Amino acid sequence: MEGERLASGSSELAVGESPRGGAPIPGGSGSCSLLQADVLDLDEDEDDLEVFSKDASLMDMNSFSPMMPTSPLSMINQVKFEDEQDLKDLFITVDAPESHVTTIETFITYRIITKTSRGEFDSSEFEVRRRYQDFLWLKGRLEEAHPTLIIPPLPEKFIVKGMVERFNDDFIETRRKALHKFLNRIADHPTLTFNEDFKVFLTAQAWELSSYKKQGPGLLSRMGQTVRAVASSMRGVRNRPDEFTEMNNFIETFSQKINLIDKISQRIYKEERDYLDEMKEYGPIHTVWSASEEDLVDTLKGIASCIDQCCKATEKRMSGLSEVLLPVVHEYVLYSEMLMGVMKRRDQIQTELDSKVEALTYRKADADLLTEEIGKLEDKVECANNALKADWERWKQKMQNDLKSAFTDTAEENIRYYEQCLATWESFLTSQTDLPLEEDSEDKI
Amino acid sequence: MEQTPPDPERPLQPAPLEPLGGPGAVLEAAGEETQGTREDTSGVDTMTGNNFWLKKIEISVSEAEKRTGRNAMNMQETYTAYLIETRSVGHADCQSVLTDSLWRRYSEFELLRNYLLVYYPHIVVPPLPEKRAEFVWHKLSADNMDPDFVERRRIGLENFLLRVASHPVLCRDKIFYLFLTQEGNWKETVNETGFQLKSEPEGIQHLDPVVRPCVPLDLSAVAHSSQRFTELKHYSDELQSVISHLLRVRARVADRLYGVYKVHGNYGRVFSEWSAFEKEMGDGLQSAGHHMDVYASSIDDILEDEEHYADQLKEYLFYAEALRAVCRKHELMQYDLETAAQDLASKKQQCEELATGTVRTFSLKGMTTKLFGQEAPEQREARVKVLEEQIGEGEQQLKSKNLESREFVKNAWADIERFKEQKNRDLKEALISYAVMQISMCKKVASPHEDAAVAAVAAGSEVHAC
């Protein structure tokens, strides 16, 4: 068996992101059509940005990135060595989207390649095809099994009013990257990585998966759970421990902030793209002008060339934005929703306990039965709380690292951009101010 | 256009210098020594001689003030007045002493310029700053009373006066001198010159290529100069078109750039708020937020500098119009010349026919003669005599028009050459200053980003320290 172990692997590895310090190769202008339901008002007088309708938010990125590894082996080169000493023994890639057309519907499947050295897997390499629905199923199962663990977020379903191009290339590519991250985050999670449903998802053939899915709790029981959840959430939890109240507050504020940052980042991307479009028209005008000015040809052409180079630098900067910052920020927007769900589920478990305890004080008749149930529920609550606490610390750490590194990378990208523009213009200026000297020396000859 | 004889209605002031080679009346610049007696407009080498204005005088438009008054229809209006100060610089000590100071409004500048256009048709007259704000982008106001617009206009008006004062021909004009020195009554003085009557009749604005006379004339020199002027006209059209395009797109670029920077300012707000509750990353976030704010506010100065650059280009956009005015004047003279020549030629022909009895050209007289019989020899002789007189006059006129035209072409080209050199210098300087602006912008902006990056790293390391 091939041992694909790494000296210090990382559960923090977010495969698919560009390695630190590297810049994605500037692509041409892809068919970027960023959709927004509302337009941010640039008025500085407004204290808050306009509410941004989530359903219509489509992350439509510049998809020209060759950084996507095509095989798990190439991921080894991208590992960031972090403090944790987990040994990575499960490598997953999501790629090769394909369109399938049936009489009823059209959908996209993605190829998932898994390489592993774990014993519980029958083989060391697997290749399967999955569609978005399957991912949804997996997520649901994980949430059921681990209601208070922080499950990684899935990219959104595509719900846009009146939009026909469900399968536009940029959208598919963005989704593919997000799905890739999703599976790898699960693989990195100390608990989730051993989940049985996860294993089946990675290894079962299409027909196997269908029949496996049917085995799960039936529709009715799932509906029952949902009803109970809604009922208990309406009652509200009374004895929430302080630490979880604190956690809840943090999550709410975090969610608000990250949503704002998401909006701002997307708006910046849009503004930069518009700026780039105008600059592309601006440069060539100087070349046109040079055709009617014999004495200013060099100067004008020089300026046109500088502007052109700055345009290229802008494109690079923008693709950096769309490769690094925007996906990370958006992922944490989804995470924040996920977290609110986790808090709810935790509260719900506690409410179950609380209501049984309450019942005990009023109905002495079933005291024994209730006591037994209460005992079980107390265990359940304690488990849930501990699981959440542990996962929470892990998540927070990761969040801070991810955001810090995303912003740092963006800032560095910006610095590079300005340095490049500076160099371009300075070299032009030197050429222009040296010129008179050249002419003088020619005269002397 | 006829040669303008000294206007009899202005007996009290020396006439402005005749531009078309007529007897030059020297401008008596009230007390100042004039250098040279005869105006020589042959070009560059007279610059130093005729720049006595700049040597001795400093002109500045130093203030702008909002005023209300009554207009021609006796209605209240608000307008801006500009303070023009003239200082004379002493020879020995180079100290400047304020000699004149008066207030003028934009419409008076326009009046001055229109006067110069009429009296110096062969000169590329410097343009005024724009009447209304054009090429406006998001943040700029299109309002004429907006303080930024007024400030830029003030600079533009000063620039106009300096250009006129440094022009070898225009600087000696009496009306210009009075503009700087005589506040009251100046408008009446200008109008008394009657220049409005001399300006082009509305009808002859655009001429088609001139019709060739049926009789060959020696217009080869004229044809050559026509070609030069045609090229010049094309050049000025191109210049105007390319500069307006450039200014339009530049305005859009400025708009977009403004948007990018200002949206970053939102980051600043969010980071600051976030730092309040995210204890571990607090300081780092606060700092990063601050730097985002610095970044966002840096765009205002950057774009203000760029606006100044745009104004420099705009001046030459308007100069293109001045060039066209000279070309148009030339066209009119050509038209006039060729009409006169044609007229003369046809008269000569008529004369010849009468003398020899052959009819080549159609004339009503000829037809009636055929129909009603030949006229008597005395009648014919009388007609021939009249024609000969007319031909004589016509030849004189043609000669003087030719002379006029040649003088015009000579003087105009001298000024055009001067203009070209000025334009090349100025534009190159402007374009280079644009590069300098870009450089300073990159430098100015890179540091907040660096600081933000450092802050973000600091934020991260605080986390690890916990």
C-alpha cells in the first residue's frame, strides 16, 4: 500500500487554494457576470450597506485558474505545515464536471477521486461521480449524526428568479471548488472523517448509493424530527449555559460582520472590473493621438504602453481577489448560517431535557420512566455540549487563520500591484527625461 | 473681409496695430517704454522684443467673489467676479509693486476675446476656460457656482491673461491693456471700436471648396497655401476629436477609481466595529480598519490633481477651435479673392467681345442685340469704356486683395509655427506631469496597504499567542 503520509500534515489544509505567495496566472476577461439583487449605495452618509438578498447572490468568479490540482498527489506540494500533528491519510479531489441529460432533467455530476491508506477502506483508490443532490444528502446525514458539530458549508443551491443559465461555466467552476473544499474539510475533521455515510459517499457506485440512501430513517420520521425542532425552537430555551450564550452572541455578530465583508468584497470586485474596462479604452486613445502629433509620438505611445501594463497588473490583482479573498469570505458567510443551525440544534436537545424535567415535577406517576429518560437525555446534552465546545475552539482558530491569511494575501497582492505600476511609470519617466540629453549629444556629433 | 481702415469712431485712442501690413500705429502703453517702432510679426525672433509686458508686468487673477447685481433685463442675478491684479516689476530691485487691481466677470473676458478674434484674425487666439463644466464625473459638480469649479476657472482665466500677455502681437493691444487697467467704461470702449460689425456675417460659416474660375489665373501660390490650411484644418479636427474622447474616458476612469477606493472605506467601518467585540484580533482589526480609511480618503487629493491635468488638455481642446477660426478666415479670403478674380475675368471677356464683335458668353444684352438688331457704334464704345474703367478698378482691387491674402498667409503661418512649438512643449509637459502623478499616487497608496497587511499579520500572531 502506498504510504502517503506526510511529516506534519495539516488538518487545516484547504486544498485548491493557491499556495501562499503565488499569484494565479492572469487570465483574459472571462465571462464574468456578477449578479446582485440590490446595488450598494456609495453614499458615505449611510451607516449601513443595503441589505443584500442572499438568494440572488451568485459568486461568479474569474475561472481562469490553473492552480486546481488534478490529482491528489499534487496536493502534497501545497501542504501548509501547521502546528497540528495529524497525519493525513485521506486525499480527495473533485473535478471534471459533466453534464447529463435525461428526459426529466439535466444535471451536472462531478468526479470524486479518493486516495487513502486507511484500513477500513476496501481499496486504496476510488473514483465515483456525484451530483449536488448527493452532497446535500451527505450533509443532512452528517447533521443528523452530529447535531452539534460544525459541519462544513455547502455552496448554495442555485435559486435565482428568472435566470436561465443554470449551467454557466463560471458557476460550475465555483461550485466545483466549493464542493472540493467541503469534502476535504470533512476529511480533516477529527470526528467527521470517520463517519460511515461519508465513507459510502466516497466509495459507493451510483446504484449502490441510491439503495443505501433509502435505508436511512424514512421520510415520516424525518418530518417528525423537523416538527419537533420547530416546536422546541418556538418555545425557546431557558437554561442555556452562559458559555453558549456568549457563543451565540459571537455568532450573531460574526454573521453580521462577515456578511457585510462579503458584500463589500464583491462590490470591490465589481468596481475594479468596471475600472479595468474603462482603462482598456483609455490607453489606446493615446496611441491614436500619436498618429497626428509627430513631436509627441514617443511620449504618447509611452503613456499608452504604461496604461496597458497597469491594466495587466489590475487583471492579475482581480483574479487574486476572486481566487483567494472572495471564496474564503463567502465560505464563512455560509459557515455563519451553519453555526446558527448548530446553536439551534444544541438548544433543541437541551429543551428536550428541560421539558422532560418539567414533566417530572408535574407527573409523578411516570416518575421511573421519566427519570430513566432524563438520565439518557442528560448524557445526550452533555455529549452535545462537549462536542460543540471542542469543535468550536477548533473552528474559531481556523476561522481566524483563514481570514487573516486571506486578507494578508490580498494586501500583499495589492502591494505587488502598486509596486508594479510604480515601476512602469518610473521607467517611462526616466525615458522621457533622459531624452533631451540624448538629443544634445547627437547635435554635438 | 475687407481691410479694416482706422476706425474714425475712435479718435481718442491709438488704433490697435493693423494686422495686414498696413501702416503700423505703435501702441502707446501709457507711460511704458515701447521697444521697436514697427510691428514685425515674422515670428519667434521678435518674441523677446515684444515681451516687454512680461518682463515688466506680473498679472494674476487672485480672487473670486460671488456677487449679485442687476442684469440687462433689470433682473437680479448671481455671478462670480474675479480680481485681476497687475504688478510692475522694478528693473533694479525686482520688487513688484501693485499697479492696478480691478474686478471682472467671465462675460467681460469673453468680450475681450471676441474683440481679439475680430481684430487679429491671423492669430491663434488663446482660449478661455470652459463656460460650463463638461466632462464631469460622479463627484464633480456641474454647477457654475461650485467652489471647486470657480477655483479652476480662476486659474484658467489667469492662464488666459498670461497667454495673451506673452503673445508677441496680442500683448500690445490697447483694449487688452485697458482690460487690465480701466475698470469702469471698458465695455463701452470695446463696443465703440465697432468690432461686432466687422465680425463674420452669419451666413458664410462653412464654405465648400472654391469654384475654379473659367479663366486661368495665377493662383498657384494661393493653391499651395490652401493646401497647408486644409491640412491644418484636418489637424485641428483630429486634435479636437482625440482630446474630447480622451477627456470623456478619463472622466469615466476617475469615476470608477473613486468607486473602488470609497468601497474600501466600508471595510474600515466594519473592521473597526468588529474589533470591538473580537477580543483576540482586536488591535489588529482596529489598525487594519484605520488603514483602509486612509486608503479610501487618499483618492480625493489624487483626483483633484488629475483634474488640473484635464484642464491643461482642455485648453488645447479649445485651442483647436482657435486654429479652425484662422483656417476659416483664410477660406473666406480665398473665396473673396477668387470671386473677384472671376468677376474681373468675365468683365475682360465681355470687353473683348464687344471690341471684336464676337459673342462667346451669353448675356441678356447680347441676346436683345441679336433680336432687336445691332446697337450703334457709339453705344458700343460707351459700353466698352465703362467696362474698361471697371476692369481697371477690378485689377487694382485684385492686386490689393492678393497682397492682403499673401500678408495674411505669411503672418498666420508665423503665428501657427509659434503655436505649434508652444503646443508641443505644453503637451509634453502635461503628459509627463501625468506620469509623475501616477507615480506619486502609487507611492501614496502602497503604504496604507502595507500597513494593513502588517496589521493583519499582527492580528494573526496575537491569536497564536493566546
